[in-house]
Amino acid sequence: MLFAANNALNQKQIMHYRLDKIFQMDIKGRMQMINVEKWFLILTLLLSGTALAVEDDLVRQADKLLKGGKAQEAYTLLLPYQSERAGDPDYDYRLGIAALDSGKPNEAIFALERVLAVKPDHLQARAEIARAYLATGETATSKQEFETVKQQDPPKEVSVTIQKFLDAIEKATAGERTTMRGYLEAAVGADSNVNSATGSSQVAIPAFGGAIATLSANGVKLHDNYAGAAGGFNVRHPFSPEWAVFGGVNFNQRVNSSHDIFDTKGLDGNLGVNLTKGDDSYSAALQLSNFEVDNNRYRDATGLTAQWMRSLDNSSQVSVYLQYSELRYPGQNVRDADRTVLGAAYARALGGAYAPVVYVGGYAGEEAEKQANVAYLGHQLIGARAGGEMSINPKMKLFGSASLESRNYGGQEPLFLVSRGDTQTDLRVGASYIPVPGWTITPQFSYTRNDSNIVINDYDRTVLSISLRRDFN
């Protein structure tokens, strides 16, 4: 019994050399080995209970080499015995692993097939052969093998890990065909400040010698409940291994319970092109949007966005982007402006039990007024963002973000006789829960604080909401 227990423990230990193996599909549909410490770690450890017991010195020596990460040496040790030991699941399983991790996936497939011929319920061997098929580019067969393991009702954690492999295969192969995705979303919530207004009903006007003015009811902070709806459709079509075109349309509408004068509606679309070369991705897109308040056109925007993104490794990426937009206000031409923003961001998956992902970014830009003598409407801006998410369990994630933006306006405001300066802080936290695939429930809390040296632009706002979203892939 002690020997059996030690062997079971050893089976978990000898697999550690492989815990940093996973696959990533390149744009031509091939799978490549890269270093990570996530999915196969869980899959290997949790399936290790199905490994065969160590029976002889040869297998024991191979285990020792595999444990030390010496796959080539293990392969060299085992290969001479193939003619006499082929068909022995203990031997074939080790030979398959050694061949696979020393760059011989085809030989690994032969060895692992012999294991499965004798023990078709050997989940670990089936997972390894799925990995070998990936290494040879046989993604369809690999997917089938992973699905077979999943159908054997493995432990919950194993099923989740296998699903991540399947998702990665689906994502990689999607680059070879036209993909279409859409969503519909409904939400309800409570907003402490639907009009983003000051809480002061009376303000002093310096241009009038400090006279006190009383704001209208709609010019003061208003609380209301609301309901919202949103939806969208996106399509991507590759026309070569490196080039693809993409486009999409999205809409959103919000209806307040009492203050319908502040109901909003938005519609936007984009059309762009993407180039992928190795670890680098370049994209450029034309963007159009329309924003309405109380069913009246408030702002139209036409712009271009360009982005470069590089995958630094399997768990991190960096991006740089440039945005240019022409903002037009029908009926309020004095507010027309051209907006330019340059920014960069970094994101990293940290790994571990909760698979946290974090990101940080910064940006700077200018919103330049189009009309003469209204410099006080234009401003320069600089901002920073940070956030992340973590998985509590396979169905639930927690997320949060924080941002800070400073805006300095270009001229003296006519009524308040100062150059406006704002500092806006935004906080958001929430959770996303997937009760069944394709459906997501998201409760969230957001808070905005805009500190301004002009009282009518100084406000805070709290929004509590819950949404239900249906994704179509």
C-alpha cells in the first residue's frame, strides 16, 4: 500500500516538467508549443490519477528523466525496447510523452494509440494524444479527442481546462473562415444623476458681479430609475493568411422612469482592415456614430482609429493606438471640435488559481474647437486607466476598473471668468455570471466624480445596474 501511494504521488511529480506546455495556433492554422503555466498544469495534475503504476526499472528511470525535464534522454532510453515492449501501456505511455516533448509528435501518436487500444478509458493518454494531434496540425482530430475526454465526465476542473483548449482551437481556426457574432442586452438600474449636473441650485455669476442665479430644475442633479437595451453585430472575413476585413454595427437606448427629457440613444458602426504578422497585429478602421438626447440629434462623430498590438509572450501584450474624430453638434455649431488621442496599454494574465488578468494604460490628446473666439470650449486632456478581472469559479468572474482624466480648457469662460479645469475620476466594479452558455448576468456599480473649478460642471454620479446579455456566435 505504501508503495502504491508513493507511486501515485510520484505520478503527479513526474508531470511537473510538462506543466508549461500549451498550444497556440498561428494564422496559418498550425499549432506551436509555447511556455505557460496554466491549462495543462490543471489538466495533467487532475488526470494524473489515471496514470499507470510504475512496474519496473525501465519505466522508473524514464519517469525520473521526465520529472527532470529531460524528454530527449527519456526517449533515447525507451526507444531501444520498443520491439519487445510495444503494447505495454506503462511503457507506451512514457514513450509517447517522451516523443511528444522531444519534438516527435507523430511517433507520440503511434505510442499513445497503443495505450488507448488497451485502455480506451485512459484519460491522460487521450489528452496527450490530443496535444500531439495539435502539434501535427490535425486540429479537427485534436478537437475530437479533447471532446471525448470531456464527455467521460472528468472532474469539474478538468472539464473547464479542456474547454479552454477547445476555445483556443476555435479561436485559432476562426482566422481561416468568415465569422459572425452578435449580442442582445437588456438592463435596469438606478442613477443618482441622470443629467450629470451640479447639486447646487444657486450659483454666483462673476460676469454679473457675483449675482446669484437660480438654476432650472433640469439644471440640477436628478435621480431616476431607468431601463436600457443594446445590441450589435460584427463580422470578420479573412481574404489571405495575413489580411482580414471587419465591420460591425451597435446600438443602445436608455429610457428613464421620470425624466424622459434625458433619455438617450446611440448608434455606431465601423469598417476596417487587419494585418497579422507573427506576434504583431495592425488594424485601421473608419468609425461613425450618432448620439441622441430626448430623440433629438445631439452629436455626430466621424473618425479613424489605428492600432498596433504585439503579443510579448503567451500571457501579455502591449498596444499603441491613435484616434481621430470630428465631433459635430447639430444646432450647436459653436461646440464643433476635432478630437485627437494617442494612447498605449499593457495587459497581462497572471495565472494561478483565479486566473487574474490586469491591464494599465495611459493616453493624451486634444479636443480642438472649430469656431473662432471660443477657445474656452476646446481642451487638452491626459488620462490613465487600470483594471482587471478574476475567475471565482468557471461560471463567475469579478471585474473592476479605475480611470483618471484631467482636462484643461483653452480660454476664459465668459460667465465665470476663469479657464476651466476638470479632473474626472471613474470607478467600476461588478461581477459576470454565466448560468448557461451564451447567457451572462452582470450586476455592477459605477461611480463618477468630476472636480471642476466651475460650479455647474462640478458633480458626482452613482449608477447601480443589472443586465442580461445573450451572445450569438
